[in-house]
Amino acid sequence: MAIKKLQNRAKPYRVYWRNPYSKKIETTHFETSREAEEHDSKVKHWLKFEPQRFAPAEELPASEITVEYIVWAYLQDRQLKPKSLRDTIYHLKKVLPAIGHVYISQLAKSHMRDLVKYLRDHGLKPNGINRKVSIIKAALNWAENEELIELNPVRNFSCPRGTDDQVPPPTPHELKTILQVAPHHLQRVIILGLAFGVRVGESELFKLTWDDVDFHTWNLRVWSAEKNKNAQWRELHIKESLRALLKDWREQDREIGTLHLINWKGKPVTTIKRSWKTALKAAGITRRIRPYDLRHAHATEALANGADIKALAENMGHTDTSMIHKHYQHVLIKQRNAALESVPDLVILSGNTKEGVLGDFSITTEDKIQ
């Protein structure tokens, strides 16, 4: 059991161990040392107390393979990050009781329709249902590719998507109110989330360290979330109004010996759900506002102030502008109207006199070209 840090890798921390059954070295890679240490601790525990976890899976007859068996085999093969795994299991807890027991040899679209009805009867919205069904479909596709099953019997099944919930992003006034009552680490989240539009969470914002801040060129290096495979990182300009504040934060963190920009008493932050909820309550804000809406506030304010849409998309880590057009259409309409209003008028007709004005010259309808 050991952890090794590799150079120039998107996931530089490698955890490796020897499988007690195959006697071969197995490895898993992680983006942060925290994730690697957590997995290293788990594997040590398994090797000592649950070595059967590393035993080769017993092959079941095709007639005895259930949906639940396929799902867990799929998750084990994918080796998701801890947070992604937790989220996936959360979804599966509502799905497997309804369909997990079904044998793949008997699985049909009627089972999937019954699953959708079951989830709908339990109050789930279309998008939530679609997310849960997609996990089952992905697992079955994987099983087919791995030749665990001959054919995915519900490959072409689809359930309708609902409209995305549109949560109005926090206004500057709301954010100032939250800042006044927020603890120090949450203040940093709000300021950086709004200023740079980074993804608020472990995928981007919580990964930032002081090594990512260049105080000479005033650039912030953001390691992109896995959604953008074409660019492992992007550099964002630090505007002058933030520079003194960042210097103060760095000095504070040097004193407590931490590298992470978002930290609580020196320890890296992995979630702000509780502190965010508490701050909203203290600020007297009762409407729904999510930490991720700081990213939407960034885009909304940038567009409203005339930002170039392509530059905005690149700053936010999008590969194209489609997400901007999809989520910020209400702001783009204002920009389009403003663009039309900004074009100078050449001819203005006055209603009663039927006269037109061209620049500084007055003309009548008789002078117009017939």
C-alpha cells in the first residue's frame, strides 16, 4: 500500500496495492491528495478485514443475472470519485427496490415504464426520473460492451425530460447581505464564485490552492472539471479590485499553514451546505438560492454589462456557447434589443408633417427618391 505523486498528470496521485488473490499490483488515480489518502485508508481496511472484496467475481449463469447485479458491477468497474459515487447511490436507492430484482433475461420496456410510473407516483419530477433511469441504461450498455449480457433489452427506451428549474441568480444586493453574515470561508466562496464564475464545489473552486494564483501576472489557474476533456485548465485574469484582498488572504493562510484558498481553520473545505443554509437564514433570505447560483450570477452580470459571449463561455470552462444560449436567454434578449437600439437612425419620420431627418439635414417627402 502506498501513494505516489506523478508529474504533469490531470490525476497526479496514484494509490497502489497488491491484490491478495491475483498477486498483481492494482492502482487508482486521484486529483487531490485528500482523495488519495481516503482511498488508501479504505483499501488498507479492506485488505485487513474484508479481503474477499478483492476476490474475482463469480460468474453467474446468464439466466440469474439481475439488474441490481449489473448495476453494482458497473459501479465497481467505473471507480467513481467518492462524491459521484455517493450521488449515484442516492439515486439508486429509489430505483433498485422497484427494478433491481428483475432478471436481465426477462427485462422489457414494460419494466422501465413501470419504473417511471413508480418514481412519478413517489413525487419525482421528470428530470429526476430521467437521471435515475439513465444510470440503469448506462449500466446495461456497459454490461453489453463487456459481454456480461448478450444484449441490452431496453437500449432504445427513453423517458421524457422536463424543463430545467430556472432559479433566479442572487442579485448583488442579496450577495452583499449574505456576505455581512457569512463566516470567513463562505465569504471567499461568494467573492471568488461571483468574480470568476468557477464551478462551486470540489470539481473546481474547492480545489484551488495558492499555487494556482500568479501574483506576478495576476492570473488564476483553474483546473477544469471533468466535463471539459479538451482543456485540463484555464487561466483567468484577476482584476485589480481583487488583488489586495487576495494578498491579505494569502498572508492569513501562511500564518495557519494551509494552501487551499477555501479552507476552514486551515482544513480544505469539501462542502458548504450547512454554512450556506445558515447564512441565508441569518440574511433573512427565504427564497431558494444555491451556492452554484454564484456561477449563474457571474454569467448574468457579465452578459448584462455587454461581455462577449464567446469569451464568457471560455472563461466559464464551456467548450462552446450553447450552454450560455440555453441558460441565459433572458439576458441575451436584452442585449439583442440594446444592440438594435444602439444603431444610429438615418431617417426619422415625424407623424404629422411627413418630414424626415437625415443627419443635420431636413428633407420633405417630395425630396425623397420615387
